[in-house]
Amino acid sequence: MVKLNKISGYSEETYRQTFGSKKPIILIGAGSRSVMEYDAESNRPTGKIIAQKIDVYYKGLGVQEVKLPKEFTSSSMKDMSEVELISPEACIVNRNVYVRAKGVQ
């Protein structure tokens, strides 16, 4: 995961500043991973799937998790192929970069 010093909200500008024009390479592995809704009161996941996560590799920067809509499936994608994120945004919190996108093509 890329680490920086800045703190920001999700934005396309932060994504461009962090990754430039580099195209990510999808790392399928066991496929996408489900992200569960979290209940702060009970300190437990609710069991409801709210998103999917995949890993991508940026040459010279390393591996980055990308959060995608819950309907996303990686079954039609070829492992280690160059992809394009649809409407990517990045957020920096405590030197950690978080990325989300509306899809992958």
C-alpha cells in the first residue's frame, strides 16, 4: 500500500497526484473479496455485503486495494492484465492511501 503524509477526502485529483497516468495490473488471486457492513454499536460486522475489494499492482509503487461496488465480479478478467479503473478516487488517511472506483474495464 502506498503511504503519504497528506490527509484528504476521496477525490479524482488525489488519485491522479498519487498514481499519475500509470495503469494498474489486476491481481485476481482468489477473486474479489466481500466488504461487510460494520455495526459500530455491537463492534461486529452485520453480514450485509456493501462492496467488493480487489488488488491491483502499480509498477514502481506496489500493490493497492481498490474498493468497488458490491455487484462487481472479477470472473471475466484475466489475471495480471492491465486494466482501467472507472472513475477512480483516492483518499489519504494517516499516510495510507485508499482507492475506490465505480468499476474496472
